[in-house]
Amino acid sequence: MTDPNQPIDTPDLPHAHAVTWGVAELPHRGPKRELTTEQIVEAAIEIADAEGLDAVSMGKVAAAVGVAPMSLYRYVTGKDGLLLLMYDTASEVAVPGAGTTWRERLREWAVFVRAAYEAHPWLADLPPSSTPTTPNRLAIIEAGLAALEDVPAPDRMKLPTLLLLLGYIALYSKASSDAAVDDEVRRALPELVTDERFPLLAPAVRAGAFGTRDADDDRGFGFGLSRLFDGIERWLERNEPDEAFERMPTAILDDKQVREAAKLVDEARTRLRQAESKAADAVAKAVERLQAIEARDEAAAARAAAKAELRAAKAEAKAAKRAD
């Protein structure tokens, strides 16, 4: 039986992690504290929300809370520790869990997690790791597991599923941000993305695919999320082991023969597209010729019919005159 008066052993954690778990002491002794770690983290989050993660510095945070930069080191060991505390604090998500099916519950989970990324866009600059290590990040996984609780799949497959969805949410948040896009470059894209170089993409760009972002984000996010759910659902229905995945050596990207082969394939595709374009032009011209021939034939038939009607009318008029 555990003695309640005996101190509980806690792991020897890095200071920032220990703070998130509530088992940390101040990193340095010093004068009486005039701040709290929470106030410092909140100030840093406000800076990141307004100006981006790169704007966060110990000096700027110190100025925001009204102390000298060195004073912050009584509460955090450095910027890396501060970033971890920001990451965990901004990741606090409460998911109601009101859905009745796993898709409804998981969609609700994804919507609430995404709301955190929308409130703090810089979260996407700190992508989720394969091993969440702070309470709020682990709480997100816990809520996701609750959404999947009734799904007939082992936990070892549920965890990768949630990490996949977390990666999608973070990546979509990052990819849907246009903060770093120069307006002049955006306006020039329809000129730069030519049919010769990007035959499949160019028509979409001319149609405004990369124009100023509109209110279509929710539809795009929902489409991608639904397709991921479709894949999960199909996997559950199939109930078969996945094919083994072989990791590609990174050195293959620099292999000369592979690069030359890829270049040949690209050139072959270009020639194929050119041949297809010529074939399409030939078909279009042939159709035009046939349509012209048909039009001439129809016109000739109409003229012949008109002449026949005229002759018949004249013959009828002559017959009527003789009868008189």
C-alpha cells in the first residue's frame, strides 16, 4: 500500500515539459516573482497570433509583460521551452462528443481541433510529432480515441489514423494560408503558367484556381476530410491486412540513372501530349470538313426540292389554265 505521506517520484523531465505536467520548479532562483509562467506564455501567444511565430522573441515577450528579457529566464529556460509551452497551451481543445456514429464523432473532433489551428495559425508551423509529449496534445489523442471507441479496429491502428488526421488538419491550415504570397506574383501566375510547360494546370490557373482565396475553404477542408473518412471506412469494411510499405532510400533522389529516366519519361509525356493535341486538331478539322460537306449536301437538296416544287407549281398553273 502506498504511503500518502511519501513523496511521489516524478520523471526527470526537461523544464518546459515538467511545467506542462505541473511538476516543475522555477529554473533559477532570484528575486520575488512578479509574474507567472502562464502570463508569459499568454503574452507570447498573443504575439504569435498577431505577427506569426517568427515574431516571438524573448525580448519582445519581456517587453509585452513589462520586464527585462533576463527576467524571463526565472520562469522558462529559453525560447525552445517557451515554444513548447505555447504549443501545449494553444492546443487545449474541448470536444463535446455529441455524435452518434464514429464518422460524426470524428468529424466533430476534427472541427474542434481545426478551430484551434484557426485561432492560432502558427500551430501549423509546429507540426504534430509521432509521439505527443504534453498533456493537451495527448488530450487531443484521447478525445480522438473516444470518437473511435466503438470502431472494430485495434488501438495500434487507431493511433496512426488520428496522427494522419492531425497531419491533414495542420497541413490544410498551412496550405490554405496566403500570408506569404506576393499579390504581384499571384496576378502574374496566369501568364507564367503556360500551356506548354503546364498543359494540365494552365487552364485551371487561367480560370482563377490560384486567385484570391474566397469562402470556399470550409468546402475544401470538408471534402478532404470526407475522403479520408471514406478510406478509413473502406479499410474497416475490407478487413484485410495492409500491403507492406517499403521505404525508398533518400539517396535514390540523386541517382543519375533515375533522374535521367525520369527526364525521358517527362519528355515522352510532352511528345505524347503534343501528338494528342495534333490528333485532336485533325479530328476537329475533319469534323468541320464533314459538317461543311453535309451543309452543302443539305443546301443542294433544299435547292433541288425548291426547284421541284416550283416546277410542280408551274405545271399545276398550266393545267388550271387549260381547264378554263
